[in-house]
Amino acid sequence: MMHETLDDRYFDIAFDIDSLCETIHSEVSRHFEAPKTMDGLDVLYGIRGHVAGAVAAIQGVETAAVIAHLEDVRAMEIDEEPPA
């Protein structure tokens, strides 16, 4: 029987957060214009940071670890190596 590791749990959480944030960003962008000092990625990263903190608190895991795994998910999506 295979047990899910904490690392797997972080990765699953990060993957779900990334998907959720893409949806939030898309919906918000339809209704609001980003401030002139921010580009679309700044807004998306801001959303991701806040959602990651909230989800980490709910799941009882470390926010920094969730964010690190979130970066791994993003790196996989753009075919880059995860940050060191």
C-alpha cells in the first residue's frame, strides 16, 4: 500500500491553487483593469500569493512550502527546471 507523502500533498495543493488562480485571474480581468503600474503577471502572482497563504492555513501546512511547490508547478508548465 502506497502512502501519500507530505511532499505529494504540497504538490497537489500547489497544482490546485495554480488552476484556481488562473480562473480567478481570468474572471477578474474580464471585469477590472489592472493598475497602470502592474502588468497581468503581477496581478496573477499577487492572487497566487494570497490564495496560497489561505489554503496553507486551511490545510495546516507551511505557506513557504506551498509557494515553493507552486513555483515548481509553474516551471513545469513553461518547460523550465524548477528553481533551486
